[in-house]
Amino acid sequence: MKISDKHVVNINYTLTDNDGQVIDKSEDGSFAYLHGAQNIIPGLEKALEGKEVGDKVTVKIPPAEAYG
């Protein structure tokens, strides 16, 4: 099933800074959000749209599509 609005999505992620230092991560699938409900930063939600179970995505999100 593809990620789309009104679907609950669980992801594993690693958040790094510009130098590659790990800031935060979740590797156990416990991070969940409702896609399309603006519960995560817009750049990440856009990057995940249409992805499927097992897809691996590397995303660099500009400040304007994150927290500013």
C-alpha cells in the first residue's frame, strides 16, 4: 500500500546535521504519524508521499520546509 492521506504510517529514521552527526533516531518502527494531517514537517511528508513498505529514502529538507 502506498503512503497517502489519512493513512497511519510507521517509520524508522535517522536525523543528522550537515556534518553527518546523529541528532535523533528511531529504529524500532515506533514513530507513527497520520499522513496528510500536518503532524510532521512538510518536507518529510512530501518526500514520503507515494512510498511503500520497505522503501528506503534519503531526504535533505531545506529550512523553509522544516522548522524555518
